[in-house]
Amino acid sequence: ASRLIAAGVPAPKVNAILPGIDVESFYPDEGRAASDGSPALLYLGAASELRGFFQFLDAAVLLARDHPGAVFRALLRGATDLQVDEIVRGSIPTSLRERFTFLGGWLEPSSLRAEISKARAVVLPFVLVPAELPLSVMEALACGTPVITTNLAGLPNAVGSCGLVVEPGDTQGLFSAMRVLQEDKRTRSAIERRCR
């Protein structure tokens, strides 16, 4: 706004719209259980390198081997059933596939809110951030769900004490953060209370 005014745009014609989320549409649900009763670590976004999807898969496979109770969901915005099937066959060992759920296509906001609310944490391991404050971060926090993200742009400030931050591309660091929120109930509960 100040740049536009300095460039000669009259002040009454300039309005700054701060980042935010409609808390009437995104809010916590009761409980955090996936369809099998176990809360999942949830990835949101496209199945792309820049969003860190393949780091998520690598860290999730490590955690699945390390922790028999861990389950994972990925909402792959825009992905077709064929693309989802190729990802599963190419990335997840057969012995672990029952602990992974991948959904392609697009979800209505109410379905997205329900998925986020029942997740143990939302994992957003960006390698390149598409916006200073991605909408998926705000959606997760509004639902009271901890976020695991990367040390890029404004993400550490946005997440603050409402999640964990790892270095971009650090699969081992991502695995460790996911393991903390999978196993450490006290830490997870403290973070959940701060989210909203």
C-alpha cells in the first residue's frame, strides 16, 4: 500500500488486505482419527518436487518402518487416479501400502476442513514457497492442527510455536519432526492448544 501511494495512487483508492482465513469455514473438529481410528500425518498439495512431496514420501516410509502405528494421508490437489496409482507403485513398498492413503482431485472446503481437523499434523515440506504465507498453513492452524514445514520465506514466523520447522530438502530432519508429533503426546498436545 505504501509503495502504491508513493507511486502516486491516491490514498483513498489503496486498501491493504492482510492474509487470513475464514474461521467460520476452518475450525477444529472433535477428535483426530482417520477412518481406521489412527490420526494420520497429512500432506496437502500437488505431488511436486517444489512442494516437497517426495521428501514427505521418503520421510513417511522411514517413519512407517520405525513406528508401526504411523499412518499417512496425502491430498494431492488435481492429481488423477492414474497419477496417484503411479506414485503408490513407484514410491511405497508393498508391505507398507496399507498405511498410506492418497486422494487426488479436489475437495470441497468442508471436506478439506474435516481432513485437516482429524490429522495428527499437516506436513508441508516446501522446497520453494508459492506465497509468503501459503493458504494451507492458515487452514491447518485454524483447524487447530500442528504444522511441519520448512525454513523458507515467512513460514517459520507463520508457524511459530504451532508446529515444527525443518530445513528444505532435509529428509532426515523431516522424519525426526514427523516422529516427534507421532510419538510425543505431550509436545503434540501443547502445540495443538496454541494453533488456533
